[in-house]
Amino acid sequence: MSDISPVEFGKLINAVETLTVEVESLREEVGTMKEQMTGARGVAVGLMLAAGGVGAGASHMIERLLK
């Protein structure tokens, strides 16, 4: 502790406090992004299932028309 001046020690404490605030902010942002990705993934799966259903229905109708 004697190798570092009080001014440098104060700067170090300030830097640690600033980094702590930034890390907490980034954690919140990552949490928000995870929630958005989960919701978006659900929408994407729903759209794929709907597209598959529409494709299957169209295929069935075309098959019936051609027979």
C-alpha cells in the first residue's frame, strides 16, 4: 500500500466505481436483449409453423384439384 500515492489510490477507487456502474448497466442491457431474443425466437417459430401449415394446405388443395 505504501508504493502507491493517495492520489493514485483515489483515482483507482474512482475507476473501480465507474467500472462497477458500467458492468451493472451492461448486465441490465444483456438481460433485456435476452428477453427480446426469446420473444423473437418464439415469433420466428410461429411464423415457420404457419408457413408450413399454409404450404401443406395449398399442396393438399392442388392435389385435390388435379385428381
